[in-house]
Amino acid sequence: MREYPFDLPAVREIDSADPTLLKQLVADHQPFVARGLVASWPLVQQVARTPAGPDRIDLFEPVLGKGDVRFTHLPADQKGDIGMGPDLKPNFSMDSRTSSAGEFLSRVAELVRQPTGECAYAAALPLAALPNAAARLTSLRAIGGEELRQENMWIGSGDHVVDLHFDLMRNLISMVDGTKRITLFPPEALPFIYPAPLHRPVAGVTRSLVKLLDLDEAKYPRFRSALAMAQVVILEPGDTLYIPPLWWHHVESYGFNVMVNAWYEDVSHESFKRANRMFNRSLARFSRFDAAKVKWLSGLYRFSDFEAGSIDDLLADRAFAASSPRRRQEIIETLMAMRASMAGLPEYWKRYFRVLYEYYVFREHGDPYPTLPGMLQDLAQSIRPGIWRRLRRRASGLLSTGARQ
Ligand SMILES: O=C(O)CCC(=O)C(=O)O
């Protein structure tokens, strides 16, 4: 394992396989590790019975079946880093190589036997396409929830690291072979985590600019505050970790490693989309204000009803009262629309949007991209064309409706 430069508290261990209890913890968005929860899966048992080495790797040839396997191949100079490169672009491709299961596993076995620094990683292979794998596992649906989105198998040669990112779904990660060390940060760590630009997701998710195991403290001084909220766990075969939606995670994999994960929806798609649309709209609108000059901007957080404070207090604010009636009207309408957009969300997701508004829209912590000057405007620009497109569509709709009348 790589050197770990932090002394973090451990993820809570749950010494129970009671599905009712685990399901409750999942629904409560509490991370936990359940040791040995999947030790009885036929595939995990098969692994436990087989000595480490080529025979164990060979077990997975029938599991992967006859189809092609797409995988990431990393050169040695990348040092196993999977995620975002310094140019903010993906530094890997999920399908940089494709081969038969046998060829893929031989390559993996070669790298395990004689490490060169290169890595081969078949990430997120959907179990739906691997019937032989699915037959050797048992679903965790009883604890994950009713809304299973996708189950995947991840197989790698080891010493690769998926950089810090978060997903919108519940995630149950079960180890079949090898070891993972996973570091978790709650959604409230956002102001200290140096998120990469929202409009530049890598593999569909927002990442942190920070490389956890190579932390540049001079560039990212606030990250210490994120570490104060972090927890860590080492997973061995048979263990299951629950990563709640929105929790940032950093995943290191060691030795020949096989993991199965299941993503479950946590929130209604429609409610999320409505709140997210309004968030984007507010971001585009408020990004026009220079936070250094518009003194009431960061204070708006208080008046947005996220904390104690009402629109009446806002109206009484002297600096705000000094702005033009048109601007005051626009801001109050936006605040009301923000509240309305979140009305259908459960409390957990409301809290998340508050964190987002506070950070990106009201800029309570200053520029959301302190190391990337101009990036907030770039983000706002990428959102605005969408708004204009919709307005144009609406206008042309009205014109055509008018023409029919
Ligand atoms: O196991 C890994 O390498 C990454 C897993 C991950 O990021 C996820 O399940 O969301």
C-alpha cells in the first residue's frame, strides 16, 4: 500500500447483517462498513478457497464470459492515477483497450507477477452483461433500496487510484478479492475540497482538484479543514462499504482486485432536476455580480430561507435597499423561485443544495475556484446559452401558437 500521510478516524463498523438495520442506515445516509457481509457469496467463497496467484485470477475467465472486456490501460509514468489531469481533462479512457476475457486476465496476471508501474483496470463492467458473474453473487437490494440503477464489476491489476469525486447515488461496494483503501468526505466539505469546474465533469462526475496522496498544501490550504471531516476504511474480501450519495470518495486499489458495486437512486429524478435547473439559473444570474463590490451578495444566503432571516430583513438591509428597484425585484423573485424549486426534496437533498448555493451562488467562501481565475464566469457562460436556447424555443413556440390562432 502507498504511504498514507493522514491520521483519520475509521468509518463506523457495523457488526450486524440484519437487513432492517442496514437498510435504515442506508436511508439515513450514514457511511458504514459491514465486515464479512458478503463472505457467503459463492464467488467470494471460491476466491477464499483458491490460493493467491494465477489460479485465482483464472477463476474470473468464466465469470467474465465470452464477450470482449474493455479496460483502461495506464502507462507507468501516470503512477496509477485515474481521474482528472492537470489540464482538467480525463487522464484515462474506460475503453483504451478491448480484448477477450482471457487476454485481459493474462495481462493483469503479468502485471501482478512482475509489476512495471503500468495498470490494467476494467472499471464498472455492468453485471447485466455478465450473467456468469451475477449467478455467483447475491443482490444487496434488501438494504440498498428499491431503485437499483446499476450493478458493476471492477477488476484491476492493483496500485491504481481513482481520484476524489462524488456520485449522486447510494453506493454499496463489496470486495471480492484484493484490498481497497477508501477515504470519505461528507458533502459539507465542499468549501474546502477545491472542486473542479462543474461544467467539466470527468466520467460524468465532479472531481476535486486535490490529489489526496500528493497534497499540495501551499496551493490548497483549505484542504486541511476537509481532512478534519474525513474518515477512512480498508476493505478486504467479504466486506461491504456504504457510500451515501454526495459523499466525496477517494479509492485506492491494491493487489489483484475485484469489487462489485451497486448504485441505487436516492431521490426522485424530477425533484432533483427541478432544483438543479433553478440552481443553474441562479448561478448564471448571480455570477454577474462582483462579490467584492456587491456587499449584500454573501449575506443573501441568510435571506434565502436556508437560515433564520426573512425577505423583510433583506428589504431592511441598507446596502440592498440602495440598489435599483428592478434589481431588488429580480433578486427577490429569484430567492422565491429557489425556495419553490426545492420544496419537493427530502431534507438531505435540501441541505446539499444549500451547500451548493452557499458556495457557488452566494460565494460565502469567496471565489469558488480560487486556483482557477475566471472559471466561475466560464461556468456561468456555459449555462447561459442553455437559458437562451430555452427562451428562443419558448418565443418561437408562442409565435407559432399565435400564427395558428
Ligand atoms: O473502486 C474504484 O476504483 C472506484 C469506485 C468508485 O469510485 C465508485 O464506485 O463510485
